[in-house]
Amino acid sequence: MCEFLTKKNFELAFYRLSTAKRDYYKELYFNDLKNFGLDLNTNIEILIELIKQNIYGPYKASKIYLPKNSGLLRKITVINFIDLIVYQAILNIIAKKFYDDISIFYNYITFSNLLVENLDSSKFFYREWSKSWNAFRKKIKQYLNEGYSYVGEFDIASYYDTIDHFLLMEILKSKEDNNEWVDMLNILERQLIEWSNDSDRIDLKIHHGIPQGPLGSALLGEIYLIYLDIHLKDRLDSEGNVKYVRYVDDIRIFAKDRKTVEEYLRYVELLVNDLGLIPQYDKLSIKNVEKSEIDNYIKSQFDKLSWIDKYFRERGRLKSKHNKKLVKLLKDTIDKQDFDKTIIKFSLYKIDKNEQIKDMLMNNYDKMLVNFDGICFYLAKYFSHDNKVKSFIEKLLNRDIFDDYIISTLLKYFIKHIKFDINTYNTLQKNRSWYVNYFMIDWLEYYKKLGLIMTEEKRNFYSANIYLQKKILSYQVLFENDIDVKRELIIEMMKSDIPIIALEGLKLYYQFFGFEELRIKKDVRLNKFVSANLKEESDKSVNYTSNFFETKYGIENARYLFNTEVMSKKDLDNLNRLLFYADKIEDIDYSAWLSYINSFNHNLVISLLEKENINVENKKEYDNCLNLGNYFASTFPVAYKNFSKINKRRNILPPNHPYENEKEYAKPLTKSEKGYFEDLEVKAIKEISNKYYTLYFSRKEGQAYDDEVAYTLND
């Protein structure tokens, strides 16, 4: 397992998870990803060592059930982040081993989940999907124009859920026969078996299914169908009168007559059965696309939204005329009871406020459950205070609904608008779904009612699920006022055998105590990840901030600003903590980085004002502090201007304000923006540091000050 168990491979796994598209799935593990990245090197070393010592074992997984158009459910697997990074590290190696086998079909037969070429170094795992989708479209149009007018469409039922573990392992093991390869695949097999069942419902071990949701699972799906691709290609090459393309499990056969298509569809059925898979017979169809119908066929399959999508991606919002066209398209699909999920999903995240759309969504929501997240997003964005919407939400929450996804989505989007009512709570608390409870905890916390779920029965229920347990423990720490109790709660979290809970505790330790000694008794055993992290940070001193700016940005005069003569040790510790956290997270979450930098600046401004004996009555209002007595603008004009720009951008980040204004959804900080604001920060700190350097040497009667600074600098 040498190549697998390398620091470089696990770093790639981490960064590939961090660059994955931010969706509802990533939202569930994003906080854990950030915690793991606070000391990435140390955490990777510990994880690799646990695997080498055969201590690592996969945790149970939880499931989210999303509605499908068929009326059935799509099963999404939520995996512990530690498991997720091991899973991705394994798939990194598998990708390199199988690249030559699957890439020969790229943009010729297969068009989905195409691996990047530079697998040894790229922070991305797959190529840009839109280019592959466009190639898929062009290839289909090419075959139709060449006279292959009969199209056979074939789908596999519940593809990911029916992949056989034994057969998958046989395919993977056939690539290598050395012990390291087999040992790595044994870990993968243990993971798949552990994750295949719903641990919140049953304890049975199931030997089929790969997890839907994780980034790398699509690769296993592609590898599993190599058998299908090879056999079809061989037959096509020998006969030459048929064409074949595949996008995941969407299989299409092109021929010049219906009989040939029928024959090949039967052959596809045999190959699919060989793999233990089941055809989705209700989606099996043969169409004859005449020359005059080609453009309409392509448009119906691919081009409905391409013109709007291109414009939206370039500008981030729609022009009025484009908005009107998209609204009309959405109204048409609802009026005709067509309920095209692609049109609905695309539209709801982009169109402006529209009263008629609001009513249509509420009247037809039960026919659009696959798009219920988009429906709630739209209603929450524009109509959260609307009485009809409030009535709609109340009606759904206070009746016996067995669709956990509906309830959890309502709680997710309308937490501030669902008033606490004991009857509503009594209805919700009967629900045993972890996903509903995950958002119900937030709702109860918002109304200061967490005490309702602190009964022994509820504690036992929550402790059985990692995600619920972590959320409850975090809230207890955040809202505990007694500093000693807060410290003990954090220590309890850091003692947890579950790494993501222990690392959450470590984050809270940094957040509330910075570099203060934690005062842990010698006989207390912390989680291995936490112990290693604390050991690495034990040499941090009062000089962290000045050392940081001097080492990273060459601001040598930072030592004359960040010392215990200019500010109290408590204030300096606070700055150390904020900067430390910003530095650790800067490559993981640019928005979080900006938030911590802004908090750093806010606290620095207060310290400098108090140094000048300026009374800061309202410390929470940063704008007020910056403009107080015109001190900052006149004394540090560059810092004043730059801090103001940073604060303005921070105030419209999604975590702080969901919407920049009524029409435009707030966007996370981009990489290029991060570079811009980092430059502003450096220039501001340099100006303030240089000013304090000048003050230091201009004091004629400051020997005590000199001694104090000298002592601090040599600490």
C-alpha cells in the first residue's frame, strides 16, 4: 500500500474533496473538511499511521432519501469525513491504474465523469462536465446526420444501488496481484459493505451498492461498465452498422433500421444482466428521428436552457428579457403538467420574484417533489414573510408526512419563519429520521428550546448518530456562558473516539481559548488527532501574529505593533487566535478566511482605539469603530480604506447574509478576490506597523516601554 499510504496521495484526496462542487451533500461534511485542514499535515500523518497499524475501520453511514420522478426514492449515503478522505485516497490510486482502460472510450463512447489527465497533481478529479456534455450532444447529432436515424434508449434501474461488491472487487483485483494492491482493496470492500445498509434503520450487511454522493463513486460506476463498453465496441467494430454512446447508465444505440436497434438492445440487456444489473424497462424506447426532426430532437434533449445558462455563467444574473423567457418556460412546463425537472431546477435558482410562480409552486409542489429544494429556495428567497407561504409551510409541518425530505427541507430554509409551537414540535419529535432531527436541532436552538431534547431518551437517540451528536455538543459549547464549564465541555469533545467530534472540539478550543494552556489533567486521554495537533501547536507564543506577518509578508515592523505594550495580552491572544485560524483555512474556504481576517481587523481597531484612550461604547458595530472620532481615517488612511473594503465584502458573504439584495444571490469569495483582499490586508498592516515603528523610536522618555517591547520580542 506504499503509493496509497503517502502524504501526497492523501493531500490530493483532501484537496479534491475541497474543490468538489458545493452542494447539499458537501454542506454536510464541509465543516469537518475545514477542521481537518486546520493542521492538514499532522492529521494526514495520524490517519496514515492508523491505517498502517490496522486500527482504522470505516464508520457506519447514514442515508438521505430524495424523491425521484418515478415516485420512488434515491438513496444518498452520508459518510464520516475521515472515511471520505480514505475512500478518495483509494480512488486516487484506482483512477491511475484504470485510466488507460477507460480513457480510450472518452468523448467517443463514454462522456460522463471523465478523469483529468494529470492525476498525479491536479486538485480536480474529473474534467469539466459541461464540455463532456457538449461532446455527448455533438456526437448524437453527428450520428443522426450520418443517417443512423433509429435511436434505442436504455437505462439501468437504480444503477449505483445494484452494483455487486464481489464482481466489482474481481474487476479491481484483476488489475494487480501484489499484496499492497489487495490490502488497499480490502479496505475499500470493508467500506462498501459498512456503508451499503442504512445504519439508522437496520444492522444487516448488504453486499451490493456503492455510495451515491461522494465525489469518487462515479469512477467505480464507470469501471464497473468497462465490460459493457468493451463487448459492445468489439461487436460494433466487427459489424460497423451501429453506433453506441453512454452517459453514466444512459445508453443509446444508433442504427439505420429498427430491427438492428432491437437486436442490439437485447444484446445490451444480456450484458447488463451479466453484471447483475436490472434494465429499467419503462424507460426502454426506440425512436425514429427523421432528418427534418434532428434539430428538434437535439433541442428537446440538450438545448432548452443552453443560451440562458451561458449568459448566466458569464454575468451571474439574468437580463430582464432573459428572465421573462425563463419565467415563461417554467410556467409552460407547470401548466402543461409536464414538470420537466431540468427546467424547474434551473429556473428556480435564477429567476426574479414572481407572484404567479409562487402560487403555481405551492399548488403543484406534490407533483414536483424531485425539485422541492428549489421550490423552498425560491419561496425563502422572495416570499419568506408572505402569509400564503407561511400557511403552506404550517400545513405541511402539522400533518402526518412520511417524506422526511420535505420536512427537513422546510426546516432548512425556513428556520427563522417557522414559529415555535409545542404542537408542531410534538409532531416533529415523533420523527425518527436523523436528517429531520439534524435541522430540527437548529430550529430549537434558534428559539432557545434545546432543553426539550435533553431527556435521556433523546440523548440516547442523538448519541447513536455522529452528526446529531456533534451538532448537540457544539451548541452546548457555543451557548455556555461559564468559561470553566465551556472548557470542560470542549475537553469532553476532544476526548471523543470519533475524530470529527474531537476535531470539532479542537476548533472550538482555538476559537475560545486561542493559545491559552488548556489545563488538562495528566490522566486524561485525548483523541489521537487532537493530541498530535496540540503537540504541534505547543510552541506557539505571544509573538505568533508578528512572526506571521514578518515571515510570510516581510513586514519586519510588525513586532512594534503586535506586543503587550500596545495592547493587552488578552487582546493579543485574541488576534493570534483569529489570524491562526485564518491562515489554516485560507486554501480551504476563501469566504471563511475573509471572515476571520475581518474579525482580526475589527479587534485590532478596537485595541488601537483603546490604546489612544478613545472610548469605544459599541464594540460590536465595526463601522462605528472604524469611524469613531475620525481617528483611524486620519491616522491610518490606507488601513482605513482597505479595512472598509474588506468589511464591505465580508458583509455580503453567504454565511452572513443569504442574499446581497432581493434579486441577486450572494456569492462566496473567489480565488482571485482572495488575492485582491489579501493584498489590501498586507498594505494595511504594513502602514500601521510602520507608524508604530516610528512611534517607538520617537519616544524620548520610554525606557520602560523599550524594556517591555524588548522582553516581548525575545519571548
